[in-house]
Amino acid sequence: MTSSATAPRKAALRKQLRQQRRELDESQQALVARRLAQRFLHLPAFQRSNHLALYLAQDGEIDLGPLLKICWRSGKRTYLPVIRSGAELEFSRYRPGDSLQLNRFGIPEPARSRELRDALQIDVIVAPLVAYSRRGSRLGMGGGYYDRSLHRLQKRRGKPLLLGAAHSFQEVEDIPEDHWDVRLHGVITELGYTRCSA
């Protein structure tokens, strides 16, 4: 889903930052995950929300397991992304102890028979990313699933609030953008929250 003009720059960024986050050992990853969850706990958007879409970490992404547990203890409803046949995402309810199945990319997701919600019905969507900028630009893994699913929401005010979860070193000055790229409202890292300017 990347244009020929931006593809080489995006590929180079992906390679560099994916390698960097994979080099973190388990104890470093666990520490960052706990710190991020604590930072999230103090966000007004989290405190006001009832329905949150999170993700299960892959390829060195920040583990949102500690945040999931905080959500459950707080009585919030949590959802995970599932890929629809049209290559867009829906969000399936995820409760403690729910079984998961692997999708075609080997990523665990809830069974489709569970409660599904459209992005418009979610208060906060936390998206994984490879890189981000303070303008709200987000570089994902290249499949375009979040961009396709959230593009129609780009000009809406209010919910859903689209946040990125990242290691602080994933911030970059500039990310090449295509017209379909969806910008983040904010990014949370182990160091704190950045409200994006877009």
C-alpha cells in the first residue's frame, strides 16, 4: 500500500527500527511495558473511556499485557483487531481467559463469533507502530490495515481517539506520507504522552 515515491524511505525506516526494537532483551521489554501501562493509567482519555481496542505484541512491539490487566481491573471493555475479508479491521471483544486463533499472518486474534465493534464504536484505539513523528505520522508494518480501516474517520472529531504505543526511540523527525496514511492523535511511550500536532 506504499507509493513508489515513498516506498524506499519507508522500507529503510522499517528495517532500522524493527531491528532496534528486536534487540531489546526480555527484561527491558517487560520494564517498558509496565512503565507504558502506568503512563496510560493517568491519561484523561483512558479514565473517560469504556471501550478500548488494544493489540497483542509481535516482532518487538511493546507488550500491552500489563495495560490489558489494568483495563480489566477497571471494568473497561477491551477489544483486539481482527482482519475482515475486505482487508479492513473490526474489533472483537477480548476478556480474561478467552481463547485465540491465529490469522493468516500467524497473529493471534479472537474468534469472529464474539462481539464485534466497528471503529466508530470504540473510545480509544491503541495502534502498534514501527515509527512515529510529533506531527502524528505513523509508520506501520506496511500492510495498511489500520489506514484502510480508519481513513474514513480521519476528519471526525471526538472518538475514536487514535493513539500509538511505542518505545521512545521510535520517534523520528519525519516520515514520508501517502495520501491514505492516517495520523495519530497522540503517542504514549515509557517516558510519557505526546499529543500530536496534526
